[in-house]
Amino acid sequence: MTTWTDYLLTDSPSSRRQARLGQMYRKWLAFRRNPLAMVGLCIIVALLLVAAFAPLIATADPLAQNLDRRLLPPSGTNVFGTDSLGRDIFSRIVYGTRVTLVIVLLVVVSVGPIGLLIGATSGYLGGWVDRALMRMTDVFMAFPRLVLALAFVAALGPGLENAVIAIAITAWPPYARVARAETLIIRQQDYIAAIRLQGASQWRIVWKHVVPLCLPSLIVRTTLDMAGVILIAAGLGFLGLGAQPPIPEWGAMISAGREQIFDQWWVATFPGIAICIVALGFNLLGDGLRDVMDAR
Amino acid sequence: MTSVVESPVRRRSWGETAGRWAKIASRELVTVAITIFGLLLITFFIARVIPIDPVLAVVGDNARPETYEAARIELGLDKPLWQQFAIYVGKVFTGDLGRSVLTSNTVVDDIKRVFPATLELATLGTLIGCLLGIPLGVVAAVYQGRWPDQVARIIGLFGYSIPVFWLGLMGLLLFYAKLGWVGGPGRAGVAFQDLITPVTGILMIDAALEGDWDAVRDAWSHLVLPASVLGMLSVAYISRMTRSFMITELQQQYVIAARVKGLSEFRVVWRHAMHNAFVPLVTVIAVSYMHLLEGSVLTETIFAWPGLGRYLTNSLLNADMNAVLGGTLVIGAVFIGVNLLSDILGRLVDPRTR
């Protein structure tokens, strides 16, 4: 045990890998000191575990209807009660973690690289390319995200894929902004000038040297943004424009419980709590990562 | 004896100030023009990608080919895309957003009718957000790193994590159904429905103008919950920004000077530091106002509030594209307007830019 920490914390690392691992370990130590961030990390890890082992955790089939057991209050067999089609709400929430994760992952995978590329290109090349691209982000950011996403879903038609596309279209501009701001600082550095003098192409400089340095602030930005993505996805689901029934999407589940809110409160309440916890987890994690990863 | 050294703080002449302002104004105008152009481009693009055939929507499914073709030409869909866009822009600027299929009014008339309700909601929401958020942020800054700061941080993070439509439902469940403190969904109770003649469109003011205080109370009881729910959304953002501005201000030397002069801590914080922190806060309040307009889309759906948000979602669910795009465009334009206004206001309250 001590040998490992010695290896990681040494002042004179003997290899690049050791230095890099040592740096990561130090960051982890700093991160661990922040209790709120650790709570966030635990929530996200729990989310991943629940999604992975959903069939083991769920007490019933999330799609199995049982009209004899409609709208039952929380009890021993149905921990969170049943909905208007007699489905077990706890099991639906458990399976809903998968839907949430799919949405989040798809948005990250599509938005991150696009925002990064546009921002880094814009910042590195400057001139009219920069002006044109930044004007474009201005226009998109002039729109409220939810309203723009709504308009896109209205055009594309409701559904999980279209909701993801709409969210992605509205989500990239802030990423481009962050990447551009980072690039503007990085490109002034001497080592970039050195690489340029060695004859590296502009693409090589952007991809190999600028982009990797933008990553930390983008990761922070992404984590903080995930809560927003989850809330917008839930909002679209709530309006019936996101995942379609019978998919156990949390926003749609709240919408389904809306009519019975005064008599059967549990139908809408528990999915909402699930959304809150997961969004809070991403927010806490992002907050902690920001403190560790970019000190500025 | 006259001093040869000019004072370092030279007052700008009137001409200089006017020239600077003209320069700033022209730059702002170009920005706004480009943004509005982009806005129109996006709504036009959305209108083009919809799978619904706009011609069929007019002539019906069983139209003869000749009728179909005539309608297509009438709608201008045979022209090249850039010409269609030019026509669209021309129409928008003459105040023609088309006709809503759902209400069979023009979209402009519809929006004029529903917008005051949203304005009422978002304004009170922002007010609540400021009244709670600013003190919270100031306290967090003063007790930086100690428990009040942690509490403020947790409240802020919760504010960023709660879906507004769920919060609205929970509010209705608790304050309306269980406690009976507030009126239910809608803008007015059944007894007061359509009794007040709209003057400003803002129910409470109209009722007060008529001197009907029962109606004012009723309107208030319906307004207070949705506005508070919206306000909670902005508390997180406003308090967080207030905190960071106040931390900057409290490190300034004038704060030390004020303390050395023996002013009470209350006066130092709330008069001296707060005064300066307020300058950047203007922009923050404007931004949160815009976010509340966005939040009103979902909140209005929950509270059956007859505003722009509900109009938008209603049209959406009925595939009433003219209304959707018109509403989107208006919200976008309001965003740009508020942004511009906050920019100007920020410059006005900041003595350094004078």
C-alpha cells in the first residue's frame, strides 16, 4: 500500500507514465477532500450500477400491466405504489435509469466533439472563420434552449431519437465557446510556436496539441451541463415529445401521474425525486471537478 | 498659480461621450440585426424540414392535382428557396406570422392576447428570485467557506436540479390541495372568470383599476404559487452570481477604507459593497428573466396559465406549425430585446462607462 502511494507521490518520477499517474492521483486526493463532490460521485456511480443491474434490482417487469392492481399506494410489494395501468413504479424508475443514461451519453457523444472542433478551429484560425462561427453560436444562444428544442421536435416528430437530436442541436454552442476561449490562450504559448516552426500542419496543431489541453474545462462543462440535459429531456418527455410510452422515461411518468396528483400523489412524486437526485449528482460532481481540474 | 498637471480623472466632453455612445449603439445594432437574421433563418429552416406538407394542410387530402398545384403556387412553394426566405422575412417584418389552425386567429393576435399573462408571471417570478437570491448570495459571500455559504451552495445546487414542472405539481399538491393556501390552476377563480375587462392584460392591475379588491385578491392567490415556483428557478442562479460579485467587491480596498473609518459591518456590506456589486448584477437579473420566460413554458402547462408558454405547447401538440414558429420567434425576439436592454442598463448604471 505504502509502496503504491510512494510510487505515485514521488518528487522525481522516472517515467512519463509515473508522472502522469502521480498527477492524476494528486487530483483525486484533492477531489476526495470535497465531501459534496464525493456525494455527487457516489450518486453517479450508483446510477451506473442501477442501470447495469436493473433486472436484478427491479421487483417486477416495468412493462407488465395489471389492471386489477391499478393506482395502489406504496406498500411492501410495490415500494413506490403502482400507476394507472397497474405497473410497479419502483421497477419503472429502476429501468428509467437506462433511458436517462442513453439520452445523456448520446448527447455527450454528439455534442462534445462538435463543440470542441468548432471552438478550437474558431479560436485557432481566428479572422473571418472565427467571426462567422461565433456569430452562429450567438444566434443559437439567443434562443432559450427548451423552446428551440421544442420547435425542432415539433418539426422532426416526437420520439427519443428526435429529442436527443433536438437537445444536441441546442446544446453545442456553450461547448464551442469554452473550447474557443481555451484555444485563444493556448495558441499564444511558445510551445505552439515551436511546433509550428517544426512544420506541423494546422490540423495537426489543433487536433494533437490544442484539443487535448481544452479537454479538462470541457469535461467540467459537460458534467455541469448533464443536469440541464436531463431536465430538458424530462421536460420533453413530460410534454409527450420525448420517449414514447411504454418506455419508462421519468418525465413521461410524471406526466402520466399528473391527472391523479391530488388523489394518488405517489405516481408523479417518485419519478420526480429520481430526476432531482440524478441531476443533483451531476451538479455536485461537476462542481467538485471544476475545483480540481481548472483552478482558474 | 495654475497647475500644469492635468487631473488624471479628466471629464469627457459632451461631444466625446455622444460619439462613444453612437459608436457603441451602431455596433450593438449590427449585432442585433445579425442575430435576428439568424433567428429567422432557423425558424424558416424548421418550417422547411417538417414532414407535414403545407399544401395538403391547406387544400386537404383529396384535392385534385390542379387545385394542389394552384395552392402550391399561391403559397410560393414553387419559387427557389432564397426567394421563399425573402418572402418569409418580408412577412415577419410586416407583422404577418400566418394564421393559427387551432384558434383560426392570426398568430400575432393570439400572441398579443396571451403574452401579458406570461409577462405577469415572469416578472413576479424574477422579483421573488431577486428578493431571495440576492440576500442569500450576500450572506454566502460574507460567510465565505462557513456553514451559511455551504447552505446557500446546497440550495443553489438544488435549484439547478429540480424539474420545474415537478416542483409545480408538488406545490399544487401541498399548498392548494392539502393546505388550501392558494388558488388552484388557472388565472382566476370560477367566480371571477372573464369579469374584468382587460386594459393592460395583467389581471391584478386591471382588477385594481376597476377597484374590485376581491378580484385582486383572487388573482394574487392564483399568481403567487406559479410565480414562486418560477422564482425558485432563478434563486439558484442569482444567489450564485451575487456571491461571486460580492466576494470580489469585499476584497477591494475601499471596503478596508470603509471599515477603517469605523462604519458598521452592515453598512459596509449592504451600502458600499452591494452598491458596486449591483452593476454586474443587472445583467444577471436580465438573463434570469429570460430563463423564466423559458421556464414558463412548462410552468404554464402545469398551472393551466393562459400565457405564451401554454399557447406554444398547445399548438405543438396539435401540430399547428404557424403558431409554434410564431411563438418561438417572439420568444427569441424578446430574448434579444432583453439582452440589448440589459447591456444598455448595465452601461448606464456603471459610472466608468459614462
